[in-house]
Amino acid sequence: MKKRNKSIAIQGNPLSSLNRNTDTTLLLALEAQKRGYKIYYYGTKDLTASNGKIFSLCKEVIFFENKKRFYSIKSSKIVDLSKVSFILMRQNPPFNMDYITATFLLERISKKTSIINDPASVRNIPEKLYSINFLKLMPATIFTKNIETIDKFLKKYKQIVIKPTHGYGGKNILFINQKLNKKKILRYINKHDQVMVQKFLPKIREGDKRVFVIGGAIKGVIRRIPASGSIISNIGQGGTPTTTKLTRQELKIAKTVATNLKKNKIFFAGIDLISGYLTGDINITSPTGLKNYKDLTGINLAVDFWNYLEKN
């Protein structure tokens, strides 16, 4: 580990928006605090590049595990981000120009301090779109803006799902099993721009599997079961987390993707699988689910997270 004062900076969404019952960022922060790290918290709006350095107006925060109010702001100060031990990029998508700009700024100091995940890699691995590298492991999938191409795909596979290529959290997913309403889909494309179209996997109704990857190793998995009548398994959209295991085939797929991500400097990721297929959701911007995994199994993967970082 690079020699720095024992502090971390977390680039995240507003503190008040964190869900203490499910938030992975909070779990990671609590473990860092136990290890003696001072924690600075900021948003992308607080970043400044000046005289070759990257600064941020940060809140020094103390987190609490068992209090109704789970954080206290000790002070605010301007922090030279190159001087902290680690920076965690933990703001939620969408992966928009604000996010991309932050990666360019943080990349300026990526050789001076450890940033998780590596900002250049985050920028170059646009989650769903990166799954083009793993099409053999996925259901039939296309990326397009062309309505006629989508219509042909529907006629071939009968049941399809359409997702915004740069969407997140199970939001704005369309299930189509009848004649294409072209006006509706054109409105959808105009709103979301590029889209990902996949053959529908009926077994989603039994849930998907979220695999946790730390340092290129498979560390755990949960199943997320959609609410009754839904095909959306994301916990934020009503899905229910349960314990599960990976099949031999699923483990093989997860290891293939994890090895590739490690090679491309992605340290922490979430991979989603449905009935033995990679869905194409490769979460690297702000992977979630560690708190659910801890609640279900008693295993705190934030310990593995920090153990790996401190040794590497």
C-alpha cells in the first residue's frame, strides 16, 4: 500500500440519501473506520482541479452502526485528494458526463493514491456495453437504436426485454411479447438513446444471482427474487434477497468475467446471472449488495475488501 496519512475519501451521493439498512458504501465506511481511517465524504460537484492538483470540499464524517442517525459531520475542509490513502468512487449511476468528468479528474492522481475502481477503467468499461466481450456467455443480445433491427429481433425470439444501455437499478426495463408498438419504442429510444435488447429468460421469475467480485476472486453470491407479477429482481425495485449457491457453469462464467475485470484494473464488481447466463449487467461504478449478503450469511465482505486493499 502507498504510504499516506490514514484517511479515505468517498465520492458518493448525498449522505442523507444513503439507506442504512442496505447501503454497501456505509458498510465499507464502517469497516474502514474500525481500522482507524479518517473518512472524508464529497460529491462530484465538490471537485476542483487547480495548479495540477485535485482538491475537494469534503465533510469529515463519523459513521455509527447502531444509532438512529447513522452519521455525524465533524467538520468541512478542502482536501488534496492525492494525499489520502484511498478514494472510493461510490456515486450511483447514471454513467453520464458528470460521472465521466470525475473519472478524468481523478485519473490525474491515480498514480499518487489508490482509487477504487480505477477511474480510467471505469470510463473505458461502460457496464452493460462492456458485455459485448462476453456474448457467448449471454442470451441473444444486441445493442442498437434502430427500430427495424429491434422488430426483427422480436420476430425471431418472440419475447424480449429492452433496457437503457446506460441505465441502472432495474429501472425503465420493457418486456415485449407481442407486436412491436414502434411509436412507443421510438419514444423510449429518444429518451434513453442507445438500448440493449435481449432474448427474454423466463427463469428470471425465479430470480437472478448477484455475484460479488473482490480483487478478481468470487467472494459471495445472493439470489434476488422479483416481486409477484414482476420480472425485475433489483432489490430497489421490490426484489427479495435470499441465500443461494453458484452452479459449476455459473462459477465458470463468473470467473471468466472476474479474471477479465482484474486484468483491466477493476477491483470491486458485481456480476448478474440468470439461469446459467450472464445478463450483461457488469456493475463496476458502484457495486451493491454486500449489506444484504452480510444480513443473510453473517459474512462481512467489507473485511475482505479492506484486507485486499491494504495488502496490495
